[in-house]
Amino acid sequence: MATPAALDVRRHGFQRPMSPLQWILIVVVALDLAVYNSLYVPLIEEFQWQLVAGIVYSLLVFVLVFCGVRVAFVDPSHPKVYWKTKMASFDDIGESKLPLCWLCKVHQDWRTEHCNFCNRCVSGFDHHCIWLNNCVGDANYGSFWLAMFLAVLMLGMNVATGLVLLVEYATNDVGIEARLLQRLASGTPKELVPVVISMLTLLNFPFLIMVANLLVFHVCLRRNKLTTLEYIKAHNAYDRALDSDCPHPLKADGHPFAPFPRCVDWVVFQPRT
């Protein structure tokens, strides 16, 4: 029978309650897809480019959603947590010099961490993703990487197309308004179209900057063989060493730790004041 702690364990990102940021993410992706295919694509001048843009953008969104759902739905918990092994007592976990998580009844091997948001130990813990409401670990890190890359492509394509259309509105409003009358539903207010494009571009641009920065941050993490949690801990230790004149912390490979430039880690690390 499950212990009381099991009732509080979050197994995946779709387990209720869902995060408000999840709903924002769902709305933004759905809005982007709807507006891009119903407004942006018809306003592209050449038919072949309409076809390419519509197909490529739709495929990007489809694969992005698939990867995002996988990141959120996969349970990255340690394979020996008690609700997977059905262990009834601490006598079943055996002897080990590794740290023991008393909540999950599991020995915490290398990079296994207990997530306080989900109340479970995660193998290869990197971070808890507030946008997907799930931990990112060994089981779903690859999908998280691909989701970041696809999100940068999708947002970049959306922003770039919006900017091109806005420039054309400013320089060739007669041509684009003619396409608007021919290809969009009758009764569409032509004055509203550039407003919608401008608002969507302004909405997506901050997301593009944030996700692109996150992707660069994770590229740097992989090059330095670090996880997000390890980086944050090492950066805090580095800051304390500067304040107290102590030796700088070392990475797992024995080399001294050096923080990334602030333009790289700002989206993840907030210095202590």
C-alpha cells in the first residue's frame, strides 16, 4: 500500500493542478499556428512560398508539440523509487554508502536529486521546467533539447515573417492590401491586419530571445559537462569564494569552475544579493 508521501508525488506534467504557465504556453502555440496559417501565409506574395511556409511552420509546430508533450508526460523518476518497485520498508533497499532519500526510499546515485516541486527523486536531474510542469532528467532531456531547438525555429520563423509583412505594409501597402482583399475572408478589416501582425510579433519576440538564450545556455552546459543544478550550485560557490577569498570550486573533471558570461546565464541564474 502506498505511503502518505506517495499521494503528493507528481508523476508527470499533466497531473493536476496544471501550471498557469502551461496554459500560457498552450495558448501562445495555438494562437501562433492559427494566425500564421490563416493570416501570414495568405499574405505571402508567391504561391510556392506560401506552400513552403505553411508546410514548414505546421511541421515545426507538430514536432514541437510532440516533443513538449513527451517532456511533460514522461516520468523521469529514479527507477528504484518505492512506488515503482513496490518496496514496503527500508529493509528492502539494501546497504549502500550513497545518500538515502527517506521520502522516496532510494539511494541517490550520481546526479540523482529530489525535486521539491514534484516530491520525487529524479535520475540525471537537470532542472524542474516551470513551463512544462515536469522535471527534466535523463529520461526526457533529449526531447527537451529538441523542443528548445524547434521552438527557436518556430518563433524565429513567425517573427521573421511578421517583420517582412510589416515592412511590405510600410513600403508597398497597395500590393499587400490587394492580396488581403483577394485571399482573406470578405469583411476582414484591412486596418486591423497590421495591428494583429504587430501585436503577435511583439508577443513572440521576447519568447524568441528567452528560448534562444536557454538553448545557448544548454549548449554551454553540455560543453562543460554540467547540469543546470550543478551550474547554479557551482556559481553560488564561486560567488562565495570571491567574497571570502577562498579557492574557486572545481568541476567534476577537476578543472576550475568559471561562470558563463551574464548574457548567457541570465535566463537561469540570479545572483544572490
